[in-house]
Amino acid sequence: MKKIHSSLIIFLALGVFGIITTEMGIIGVLPQVTQKFHISPSQAGYLVSIFALIVALSGPFLTLLASGINRKVILLTAVFMFAISNIVYAYTTKFEVMLAFRIVPAIFHPVFFSIALVTAASLVPPEKSNKAVTKVFAGITVGFAFGVPLTSYLGEKISLEAAFLFGAVVSMVAFIGILTWLPSMPVKEKMSFGKQLSILRKPQLWLTIVIVVLIFASMFSVYSYFAEYLGQVTHMNGSWISIMLMAFGVTMIAGNFLFGGFLHKSMTKTVILFPLVYAVIYLFTYFLGSYFLPMVVIVFIWGAVHSGGLIVSQALLMTEAKEAPEFGNSLFVSFSNVGITVGASIGGRFISQLGTHQLIWCGIMFALLAFLLIIVKMVISKSNAERVNVR
């Protein structure tokens, strides 16, 4: 039984890996997409932002609606749609069709992610649930570390079709694993919609949501055009860009553990300092971006700090959503994708209006706005705590 559970958790993580490869793998092949469809980089950026926008709009509502449906059915449907969408990307000759099929998997993204975490936790004893969830969550960083650069590498060395078919194969392997190992999982106890939605009445939650949006906008306004920046500003070829994407992703895995340790020591200091550290990384990227070797070093550090944004934002939001963790998780997925949408869209405008090099100032702007709101949140929290003590 233990072996079955371990195998299933691996396939759930593989499903998450497939999701990240589908969502973010497009970033590594944007230059090839612009050539294939004869469009501008900012138009190609819609493939990133439309996915994130749909996740943002549909996430919490679909997670609520799906909370009563058999988990196995939802997981299989979601991962199957990711496979189909990648096949469409591989063979379509129309940009509009590709854009439409970014919407399909985006609808299932937050539902799969939330339910995969819950399922993993339910397969093991309560004291081991955190480890099981961590293993599934690892699919995200491994997706950045290997899924995104492998997609880029296949697109550069073989073809755009091969790059997208890789994503389809990953999702189909996850589909077969879940179909084989996961028993039918009808929902026995369902938390009421009202109880889950009640956390939305907290003003502090909404302030935290805005901070999460700004952090992700800062991260993805630049990362969405990572390949474009390294190609245009640093003058790296496709092979080097693939290597840099992999280096970025590998250091993300290290950064995940690093920032986890920082949060454990002091959540307040880590949350306050994160946007400032990211802004400093961007300044180095701006002033040294045209130099090959310094940029290689920066990419390694950038990747580690980038993963910090994921874990810091999630930890910050979950402190305000303890009463309904599943719904809170869907809010994190949803609003982090609002940030990706805003960042990718405004980043695209910076490129079209000011040029690729000036894109960095977009990321710095969002990082500083996030920092200011974090300070506001801390001041309000301290004030509220003092009032409670006075009473």
C-alpha cells in the first residue's frame, strides 16, 4: 500500500510538472513562435498572459464547483486536456487557434493543482501530509528547472512541434499513472460554500492579495520575456538561452529550500526584504545585462530569488486564509496568475514602446510597489494587535 501511495504521489507531481511545462514552457520558445506566426514579441506574450488571466478568473469558482465531484474524474480530465492542448500547439498553423487552446488547460489548472495537493495529503497519515504535499509542490520547481528549458532546447534543436509534443507526452504519462494507481475518490464531507467564502470578508486578506499580485507582476513582467531579453540584450544564441533557462530552474529548487528556511526563522523580515532583494537583482540585470559572463552569474542568483517569490507569497496569503485552506490555495493560484497577466501584459508594452532593455524598469516598479504595501500591511497589523491588547 505504501508503494502504491508513493507511486501515485510521483504521478501527481508529474501532473503538476506537466502543468508548469505547458504554462511556462511557452516562454522558452516565444522567439520561435513569433517567427512561425509572423507576429511581434508583445503579441506572442498574449500566450502567457491569456493563460494566466483565465486561471485568475476561473480558479476559485471552479475549485468551489469541483469540491463535490469525484477527485479521480477531475484529475484525469484536467491532465488529459493538457495533453490535447499541447498536441494542438504542435500542429496548428493559426495563432488564433493556439491562443484559444491556451484557454482550455488554463480552466483546469487551478482545479488540478488544488485537488492534487488535497489528494496527496489524504493518501498518507496526518503527520506525513506536509511531506506528501511538498513532493507534489516540487513539480512546480522541477517544471521550471527542466520542463521549461527542455521545451526551449527541443524547440531550438529539433522543432517547435517536438517542444510541444514533449509537454503532451508528460501529461499522458501522468494520466496513465493516475488512472492506474488512484482509486475512485468520491467526496464524503464537503465544506459549505458559505464557510469557504466567508474569508473574503477580511480586509487584511484583500490587502495581501494585492501584494501577491504585485510580487508576481514584478517577477513575470521580466521572466515572461526571459528568452527575448537574453537574445536581444545579452546576444545569447538559442542553445545558451536553453542552458540559462535550466540554470534558472535548478537554482529555483535551491532557492525554494533557502527561502523556506528564511521564512521559518523570520517570516516578517523575509516578506519585507524579498521585493527589495528582487529589485537589486533587476538593477544588476539592467546594468550588466549586455555582458555575457556577468549575466550568466546573475541568472543563477535570479533563479534562486525568483522561487522565493512563490513560497513567500503563498505563505503570506495562507496566514490570512487559515479557516479555509483549500479555497485559500485556489485564491493564491488565481491571484498569482492575475499578477502574471498584469506583468506579462505591461512588460510587453514596455518592450514595444521602450525596447527590450528597458523592460527591467517594469519589474523594479512592481517590486517597489509591493514593498510599500507590505510596509502598510505590517503597520496595520501592528495597530490592530495593539488595539486588541488595550481591550
